[in-house]
Amino acid sequence: MQIKDVGEFGLIDRLRKIVKSESKNLFLGIGDDAAVVGSAKRKYTLVTTDSFVEQVHFNRAWATWNDIGYKAMMANVSDIAAMGGIPEWAVISLNLPDKTNVKDVEDLYRGIGLASTNNGVHIVGGNVSKASVTSLHITLLGSADKVIPRSGAKIGDVIAVTGTLGLAHAGLRIFQKKLTSSRNNLGRTKFLRPEARIKWINVLIRNKIKVNACIDLSDGLASDLGHVCKASGVGAVIDLSAIPVAVATQKVATMAHENVMDYVLFGGEDYELLLSMSKKEFIKAKIVLKQNIHAIGFATRDKTLKVFDGEFRTLTPKGYKHF
Amino acid sequence: MQIKDVGEFGLIDRLRKIVKSESKNLFLGIGDDAAVVGSAKRKYTLVTTDSFVEQVHFNRAWATWNDIGYKAMMANVSDIAAMGGIPEWAVISLNLPDKTNVKDVEDLYRGIGLASTNNGVHIVGGNVSKASVTSLHITLLGSADKVIPRSGAKIGDVIAVTGTLGLAHAGLRIFQKKLTSSRNNLGRTKFLRPEARIKWINVLIRNKIKVNACIDLSDGLASDLGHVCKASGVGAVIDLSAIPVAVATQKVATMAHENVMDYVLFGGEDYELLLSMSKKEFIKAKIVLKQNIHAIGFATRDKTLKVFDGEFRTLTPKGYKHF
């Protein structure tokens, strides 16, 4: 059954059932000219938006519709995490060719719904339009009592990251180079179904640990660190040997005859957090997050990005570029 | 100069300058992982989103980039008007082919910016992605103290509309059929640069006039009245002779050898408001809005849509359908 068989409003009725959720603060969900919600849980309202375009952001040969929906929502949740917030409400615009199968759109919404439920997000509205290429466009609202901007890094701060880096890029390379091995599941899972670090950033906030700046690693360490440094008016030195890398990531790089440091520095979509904080706050963060946070360098007065691997080298950002 | 020459972040820097705006309630605008705003001006937060896809929602042969941006923002503002709210913050996702001219995107943003400024909207964030087809996706936040839903129409209510109907469709037909006449400017302007009825709905609210249900006329009277009736569990009878039609609309229909009532009933994108209210409230509305509101029928117990033009006929919705 294709969506032209059920029509725009028939499709919306089906999708509404999949992501139906209730909240005492939700007054009017999908189906009116606008959604109506009450005041945000925390003082400041956060708004972020992202597009996911077929063949640019996702490839149907590698990902199920469910995967695509899950990752799209998670990328938005990750932006809220990077601000030190909690996600609350989302609206979704779908652009679909009229030959799209209803079942595929429902699967997409199941993925969106799962990532939403797991993170306390309610889908409150959206829009369906015809288009020649499939794309989805999510706007996520969240809130925070204290916002962590990109621009707050201070000279001498510890630069830290959550999780391990490069694993999502390893997953991408598995698909691109058709690598197979029993060890590859970690990379594939990280690439297809990343987890935003909402819980971890909120553990830091609950423990009153002061984070000066934060960004989520969507474009790649070099590029995203560059954004933080530029916004903060600082530079950074990163110790390559201190960057946490999973064994699975190294294995994929070896199989692909590639340098794992290229995965780590330039591979995007890990959706880990990069944080800048004083040494004292980092030590506290290390205690509450255990092995989930690692210091990888320092913010410097010299406004350049450098890496250290026995000697200092200038790091040129080359993350994913749209244009 | 094409956008690949300035890159994603170079383009964002240019667009930010065009829609730069300040508000004491805006804490962090374009350029971080999320925008940060303070509490809404009114009690309830409204969220609406819309997509505008080239060749589906707009045609570059008829509209300038400035027109396209203006209309896209206005369509969202119209949704906030239909809820009885005021618009406040917007985020915009742009999907652009990499051969797009920088100047064109800047013109698009000037149109978005003008419609925003005229309606008190601040552009606080967005996203730029590569795509094979140009599209823009706007999410607009607003607020309202008392929300007007689609679902509140009561049996016996007056069904009223603002402005005149069918003029945007007349504008569309001028372009489609290459009609020319000095009288055609009104239709072209209505089609290319519609005005959302934010001021009028807020005049009603300030004057404490109770509107039971409201929708904006984006799909066409028959279709949008159908949404209100379905959501409210009522039917409606519309007196065709009572529907306000501009002379310019009739002229275009005559030139095109078409029935102007098809424009009025099934033509979309007028962005006028359809309101349902008691007779008593309608009389008050007529006083404060003067000739800008017209009663065109009544809500009925019988759950069908009928028109009266000497005899009663069943009205079958056939507004714009995406699928």
C-alpha cells in the first residue's frame, strides 16, 4: 500500500497512533494548526532543528527505516544534551515521494518513537508534503536551568570527551567497504543507532559540576573542537594517545588499511560530547561518570588547533562538509 | 558565487547577518547546538512546522527568492494566527543543491526576514544541508493565553471568514494560464505575498470576543471547513452568495473561462481565517473588524457540508492534496 492510497490525512492518522503519548503539560498534539504545550520544565527553552535527506544523511541500502528514524531523533536529542538540557517536545516534517510505502513511513515513525520515548520526548505535531526525494526535518524543543554554550571554554581548561571516538566512522566504513567480521557489530550499531549523552550531561549537572563549554561530536573531533575554540576565542592541544578508541574501531581501520586516527579526528556522527572544564571540575566529572569521560587535551591561549603525537602538529579541520 | 565557494559555515554567517535581531528574551541565537530563549509571552506555547519544496510549493518561474521566503514564513505565521496566538521564534532548515547561488539564498532570507520583522518573529536558529532539490522547512513558536482549536465549533455557530476568498487561486491561474491585464496585480500579490491575519485575530482577542473554532484557509474553503467540522463533530451550510469575492478574482475567472466559485471553494493559499462563533459574538466581531469579516453560513447538527445557491447541494472537499 502506497501513501497515495491512504492520502495525506490517512497517513497522518496512522502516524499519530504510532507516536501517541500523553503528558499533563501537552494540551493539543498532532492535528491542529499548531501544537499547544505548557511551560518548559526548566527555566530556558532550547530549540534545535536538523534535516535528514536520503543519499546525503542516510542510505537505504545500509539502514532500515526504523534505524533512520531512530538516528534522526537521536541527533536532535544530542544537540539538546550539548546545551546541558533535557528534551521535551518535537515536531516533524516529512517530505515523501507519492510512491512511498505506508509501511515504510510507519517503520520510520517507530524508530523516531523509540528514540523519543527513551529520552522523554513527545511528538506533538508535524507536516507531510510531497517531494521527489525522501527527507525528514525534526525540530526539538528542550529546556535547561543553566545553558552550556560553545563559547565558554577558558584557557587552561581540560578538553574532555565522553565514550570512545571514531566508532561511528568505523561503522560507516564497514558498509562502504563491505567489511565483514564478527567484531563489526559495535561499529554498525554505533553508526545506525547512536545514543545521545543526555543522561551523562545531566549527571554532571545534578552533581553541580561546572562545564564551561560543550558541543556534540557530529561533524568530527577536529571540526567540532574548531567550533568550540572559535566561539570561545581559544586554541587547543590534543594528545592523540589520550583519545579513547575502542578495540573494534582499531580492528576496522586495520581491515580497511586506514589510519584509525583519521577515524578519530575526522569521522563524524559519534554523538559523544566534547566538554571544556577546569581541572578541578574534570576530576569531579571523572568520579561521577567513571570511565565514560576522558581528558584528551587543554585549551590554549594560542588560537590554533594542535595535536601531539611525540611532536606538535597543526590540526586542520576536515569534518563532513555539506558544500 | 555558489554556496560551495563559501561553504556551509560561510553561508550561515551571511544569513545570520540578514536576519539578525535582538530581544531581551533571546539568550542565544544562530550558531550553537540549539537556540536559547526565555519564557513565552503568553501562557501556552504554540509550535507549528511547514515544508516548502521547489516544484511542489513554489515555482521559480513565477516567484522571486524573496517572495518564496516571505510566503513560507507567512504560512507559518498564519498557523499561529489560527490558534489565536502571537508568533515569537523561528528556526529554519534549508536544503540546497551545491550549485545554488549565495545571492539567491540571501534573497530568500531577506523575504523570510521581512515577513518575520512584520510579525514580531525572531529567527533564532537553523540548519543548512545539501540536497538535490531546494526546500525550506520552518518551525515557528508562538504563544497564546487562550487557544482557539479547530474542534470547538458548536451547532448554530456562525461560520465567518476574513478578507475575500479565491484571490490567491486567481493569482495562481494568472501564472499558469499566462493571463495579463492591469487588474491582475491583486491576484499576483495575494498569491506571491499573502498576509497572515495575526492582527485581526488579536483584535478579536483583545476585545474579548469568543471564537469557538478557527483554521487558516491554506488548502481551500471546502477542505479546511471540512477539518473544522470533522474535529468539532458538526456539519455546515454555506451560502455561496454570502462569500466575499473580490472583483479582481471574478475578472480572472472570466478571462480563464472558469467558475469563480471553484476558486472560492477549492482554491488554496488565501491564508484568510475561517472562524466559528455564536451570532452574538459575530456581531461584536463585525463591529471591531468592520468589513474584514463576513458570515458565510452556519454550523449544523447534520454532519455534512452543504452549500446553498438557491438549492442545497452536498459539498465534497477537494482542496490541494499532496497524495
